[in-house]
Amino acid sequence: QVQLVESGGGVVQDGGSLRLSCSASGRTFATYVMAWFRQAPGKERECVAYISARGDSAYTADSVKGRFTISRDNAKNTIFLQMNNVQPEDTAVYYCAGTWDSDSAYGRTLRPRWQSGQYDYWGQGTRVTVSS
């Protein structure tokens, strides 16, 4: 079992920056693919970025590419989402999620992990509000 706790959300001005963190419990964190999802009011949950267990592969959604960066520190059981040049459309509740990285375990290239159904563990979310 992995428990995830997000932090770092808040109100930020249009064009500003914010850094989200997600801390995980458990000794298996370093074997998990981790992701950041977001859900805006009235919209479906979408994946904005995910990263392999070792951190050697990371993918970012087109909607945030060039502005958001996902990273991880396995020694601290933590992942991050650096959000730069935030826009009003980035307003949402942000969730971190994780699942066992079977691809890395078996020496395969990390397969796409954009779907929420591909993740087993979820945090409670942290709200980000971009003010214009």
C-alpha cells in the first residue's frame, strides 16, 4: 500500500509559478510510475504529466508542455510538479497518482500512462487557483 499526500497548492497570479509536492509512504515508492492529474470544475480528470520509477522517462501533456515539469526524488519518496507561467485554465484540483512500474521492472520501454484507470493509488488533491 502507498499513501500519497499532496501539498503546495494555493492562489497564484496569471503568469506566476507554483511548485506542487506529493509525498508517499511505503518502501516501494521507487518502483512506481507517478503522475499528476488535474480536474477543473465541470471537466473530466486529465493527466498533465507522468514519470517512470527511476525518473529516466517523463512525459508532459501538450496543454502544459514547456510550462510544467514533473520530477521525483526517490530518496525522499516525493514527486514534484513545477508550474511556470500558469494560466487561468490551469485552475483545478491537482492529484498525484501512482502504480507499479511493470515496464521498468521487466526492462521494457515505458508505455503511455495517460489514463486515470491505469493508477492504483491517489492522493486527496491540492487546489490551485490562478487569478487574472
